[in-house]
Amino acid sequence: GNYQMMQSMYDQVGFLFRIRSSLNFYKEAMCAPGRTIVIEHAGMRLKLIRYAVNKFTQKEVQDYFEKQAGAVDREDRCSTFVLCTNDIDRSAKDCIELYRKRWGGSRRRSGT
């Protein structure tokens, strides 16, 4: 999954993806007072960003996973995603915009 990919890519390339609630640091991000925190985990420095996903991006994510897996799981229906990046210097706003673009969500801006 994403965790193994994150570990293998950490020193190689910048990454940005959504993490699942099964990761033990997901709860840290959801309970943090601000929307962005930087953590140390397993020798990695990571920025976690709580993102109130807009409906268009959420639909794109759901459609993709329904095509891939034949179903949409509970986490794909959440109104808040937690994004994870090793690009500590990139702003939360830029990370969210990159995530939207990945899903085609920059065409409609109905959320932050």
C-alpha cells in the first residue's frame, strides 16, 4: 500500500498522497489543532494536511476506486482527507491544489 511505497520513495522523490485511517499517525493529523502538522515517523519527516475535500474531487476519487476495485469504501466517502508529503517546505495550499489537479478537481473550486 501507500505506506510501503512511502518508505521506499522517501529519499528518492517527493510524494503527495492521501493516507488511510489505518495508519497510526492518521489520528494525529485529525486531532491536531491546525490543519497541518509535521511529524517524525520511522526515520521520516512528514507533513500531514487535513483537507476538507470538495465534492467534485471526492466524486473523481470515488469513481476511480469504484472502477479499480468495483466498490467505494467508507474512507472514499469521507468529507475530510489527510494528505501526506515529504515535501516539508511546500505550503498546505499548494499540496491541496496538487491533489486536486491529480484528480481533475482544479476545474471546479467548491471547497478548501
